[in-house]
Amino acid sequence: MSEPDQRLDIWLWRARFFKTRTEAAKLVSDKGVRIDRTGMVRKSNKPGASVQIGDVLTFRKAGEVRTVRILGLPERRGPASEAQTHYLDEDAD
């Protein structure tokens, strides 16, 4: 049985890194996102790339580099407090 996954652009939008799914897809297409899955790193410029729980994403947003570990695959775009339970900010001290 395969691990559950979700489209990269949908995950970024539902986790509230972007206001619209279109913005998330544009960032992925234009700048790319680095996806680290169990030590295998790949850069994706495809909004439809699949992400799974445990993946580490690195991307640029508003001039800064963000690195987050996926803890969950949100079913919806809920409030920020709910969205924050789906990732761990690797940049936090």
C-alpha cells in the first residue's frame, strides 16, 4: 500500500503559505521547490508534484528561504491555527 500524498500546490495553499492556489502554483512553476524525501532531494517546477508526510520542502517566499517538514496532509484550507499543525518550521530556533 502506498503512502498518501497530495499535490504540492494544494499542500502549500492549504497550509496557508499562499493566499490562492494560483499563487502557490506560480511560485512552484517559476522558482521551483526542493523536496527532500528520506535523503533523496529533487527540485520540482511542477505544481502537481506529489508530497507526503515527512517530506521537507525548501522554497523562497517574500525574499526569504522557508524550510518546512510536512506533518500532515490537510483536507481543507482551514484557519491558520489548524494549518500550522500540518508542518514543522525547520527554520525556527
